[in-house]
Amino acid sequence: MKKLIYITSAVFLLASCSKNITDKNIDPKNPSTVPSYTLYTQAQLNMSNTLSSSNVNLNIFRLIQQYWTETTYTDESNYDLGTRAIPDGWWNAWYRNVLTNFQLANSFARTDVKDAAVLKNDTTIADIQQVYAFYVLVNTFGNVPYSQALNTNNPFPKYDDAKTVYYALLDRLDKDIAALDPSSESWGTADIIYGGDVSKWLKFANSLKLKMGILIADDDAAKAKSVVEAAAPNVFTSNDDNAYFAYLTSPPNTNPIWVDLVQSGRQDFVGATTVVDLTLGLNDPRVPLFFTTDANNAYSGGVPGKGNTYSIFSKPSSQITAPSFPGDLLDFAEVNFYLAEAAARGFTVGGTADQFYNAGITASIKAWGGSDLDATTYLLQPSVAYATAAGSWQEKIGTQAYLALYNRGYDAWTEFRRLDFPALAVPTNALSGFPTRFSYPAKEQNVNGPNYNAAAAAIGGDVVTTKLWWDKN
């Protein structure tokens, strides 16, 4: 009997251990399934963080565009992309943190969401944001993985032709626009940008279409005209439509600039002479909204690419460095500048270049906290008014779009590559000519070598001065 008890106890113990081992194989911190809405919100957060960040390991476009310049460590202001592997960080952020999460959100939504109409809106809205993400990637690098991207069974995706990808994205966006149903709901409170308002996403999609259409105007005027004129009647109509990602006043979901500069106590950046002198010269009412005063209670910027003493110059304003300052993905001001350009090119968009130019300036000033009077006074100056401001329409619109896109370095970089205004200083110790693209990530060269080599050859060389297919000037 005693022996039988021992055997029975051993069997029971073995069964108990077996059950415990099975339980231990479940990682509570990495569940196999999660609600789709959590992935969707995370994707939006990652997208906004990537565009808003001032971390020099990820987003240096404010430095390239000379909105800000550095104090002690000046590598990035001098176009050093390689030391910190910045292209790798940018690539990873979009493919891994944004696109993958949107894809997973859509996959899980097919299980989570029982209402067919809501599911259609959910997946369509996530797809619109995937189009946005691919737009950023293809316009940063050139040829990129697209048709074979996001396939976990293929770790070595081929690179697709950039122009082919771009036109496929336009087609994809058209299908998304047609699929949206404003009479049904969508992501609800999981959608930090629009709270699930499908009508807002419809305007966003058309505004993105306008943005994408005008980008190709120097390469394919007929296609650009068709795309722009189709989108124009349905774009943003006020600042209420702005695609803002709302951050919170306390961690962890705070404005990345606050995290980078205030929470971390960094003193890495001051305003650059390029933008500070330009705004002062135009008596721009946004100067105190963009910058703090300097050591002399005035406004001044540091020299791009040179070591600058932090205490002497103007710094990014307290508005920008506030923990709840929102991320801006697309706004009414930039939409008006695209429409102004379209009108200047002779496209039919429901207004004239000067009307949209004025509307863009006014929208920007008011979005930053200025008034209608501020905008009117600014526009009355001969140096600002469309009819009398210096230069071609490219210079007039390019200069004011540059100011309106302050703090949005990536979009400002894209506009500068197209319009070439305003003039940017050559950094003190520039490592290259002006970067018109990012070089491919080092990891792609090492891991996905054959596809990388084919892509580099196809675009004319993997260097930062290789122009993308739409950049004709």
C-alpha cells in the first residue's frame, strides 16, 4: 500500500508539473492575440511620434531644413546621416512600428468587429494611413519594398520601382475614398486623430490625394492635373479638419519634443538663422509662437552646422515643448498652399493662386494662436502679398509654405526638394551636398544585399544627393 501511495503521488505530481509547464509557456506580456483597437491606436501613436520626434537618432529634418540647429554636437546639421544610422531608424519606425501595426489591426478587426459596415470603415481608414506611411517611405528612399513588404514569410523582399509604387498608392487611395461610408461608425475612441469620424477621414483622404497629386506635377503634369482636380472639391475646409494627434499632459503618451528636450533636460537645439532672420525680415507674427527670446530679449538664431552657445540664441518656444502639444500629420494651411500651386500651374481647383495663398497664411497664423488681424496685417505688407512679393510663384508659395510647415521638418524637406525655396545656407562643415534622399539602411545592405544592390543601381546610386524621380529642379 505504501508503495502504491508513492506511485500515485508521483503520477499526480507529474501531472501537476505538466500543467504548470504548459502555463509557463504562455507569456502574459506578449499575448498571441490582442484587441484590434489597441494595435490601431499604437500605430497612430508611432506614426505621430516618428514625425514629431526631435531625437537625432530618428528625425533630423528640422535640422536639414534649418528651422533649428545644434549647439554642441553638430553632425546632423552637417548632413551626417551615417554615424547614428538615422536611415535605419527611420526605415524601422515606418515598416515595423507603423505599417505592421496597422496591418495587424486590420487582421484582428476581422475577428473583433461584427458589423460589416463598421468593419469596412475600420479597415479602410487603417489602409489610408498605410498609404500615408508608404508615401513617406518612397519619398525618403526612392525604390522600396512594397509588393513583398510586411510578409513575415519573406525576410528578403524585393524593392519596387518608386514611381510604380506611387501610382499604386494613388489607386489604393481612390479605392479607399470610394469605400468609406460616413453613415456608419469606425474606430471610435481608439482613433486619437478623428475619434472615429468617417467624414473627417474622407476629407483627410482627399487632402492626401491632393498632396500626392501636386508632388508629381513636374514629372507628369497630366496625371497631376487629373489627381488634383478630382481631390480639390473634397479637401479640408478649415483648421477644424487638421489631422492632429492629441498628446497628454503627463507620461507616457506625451509630445516627443517635450520628452526629448524638457524631460531629458537636453540643451541641444536653438533656432537657426535661416528661419529666424526670414521671419523677422517679414515681420511675421508667428516669431514669438515659434521661438523664445534670446539672451538680449530679442530673437536670434545660430549658424547652421556650427557649434552654437545654447544660452545666447532663441530656443523652440514653450508652446512647442509643452507635453500636450499635438502631432500634426496634415493640415488646412498646407492644403491651401497645394491649391495655390495648382492654380498657379493652371489647374482648375475652384480659386486663384493668391486666394489660396492668403488662405494658407491665415490658416497657419491662426493655428499657431495668432488672430485674423495678425494675418491681415501680415498680408498687407508688399513683401508678403502675392501680387508684390519677390520672385516666381515657386518662390512666393515655397517661402510661405516653409514658414507654415515650421516644426514639420519632413514635409518641409519634401516641399523644398520640389520648389527649391527659400534658399538654405550651406552648413559650416557639410559632409555632402544637400540631401535629396536618405541612403538605404546599413542593415539592408548587409542582410538583403542582392535586392539592395538592384535598388541602388536602379535609382542611380545609393547616395544622399541622388534625386528622386519627381524631383526635376
